[in-house]
Amino acid sequence: MTTETEPQPLTTYETDLHELGEQIVRASETVGERAAARALVDEGTIFARRNVRSALIADGPDGATARWEGLSRRKYTLGLNEKERLFLGLVLSLMGMGPITIAAVRGLDERRLCIIMRAILQLAENNTIAVGIRI
């Protein structure tokens, strides 16, 4: 027997974080920035860290914008674990930043791998290939 639980409403913090993430995606100027922003926001746990947002986000004339160079410079000082740094390195590579190869995907869990795969398709401006989990 399964019981259904009602979805819990988002807290104010989660709502603000979601809106901030969407603003970063909207403010992206290139397809690479947009793919990177979407991947970071979709992953969630790294973007939720205050120090990551502090390194990434700047106030622009139209709201929050991403300073990817600032995040790239601070990648090793953010207190991220190895798997988080690996994911962040791949996100930065979507814009051509950092010395990481595509072989780094071997270190990702399934959830993060799907996010990176979708980001690569977005970077390629391909909307016909689907990424998901086989059942």
C-alpha cells in the first residue's frame, strides 16, 4: 500500500533562491553562460551555498548577474568536496573556462551526469535529443 503525501510549499528561502537562480539564467548573455547557469541552478546544492553565490553573483542594472570569472578563481577556496568541485569544473567548462576534460564525467553521480548532459545539449543548441533515465 502506498500513501500519497501532499507536496510541501516552498519556504521563503527556497522561493528566493529559485527566483535568484532563474534571474541568473535570464541574465546570461551567451548560450554557454545560459547552459552553465541552468546546470548550476538545477544541481541546487552547490548554488544553495552562500559562499558560492557570493563568488558568483553581482548586481547588474537589470538585477543579479553571474560573474563566472570570480567563481572560477575561488573554486578551490569554497569548501566544496571533490565531487562538487568536479561538477563545478564541468559547469565552468561549458563556457571554455578551466582545464578540465570531458573525461571528468566519470566521477559524477547519475543526477549530476544528467544535468551536465542536458547542459551540453543546450550548449549545442540541440532540442531534439532527450536525456533521462532508462526504466
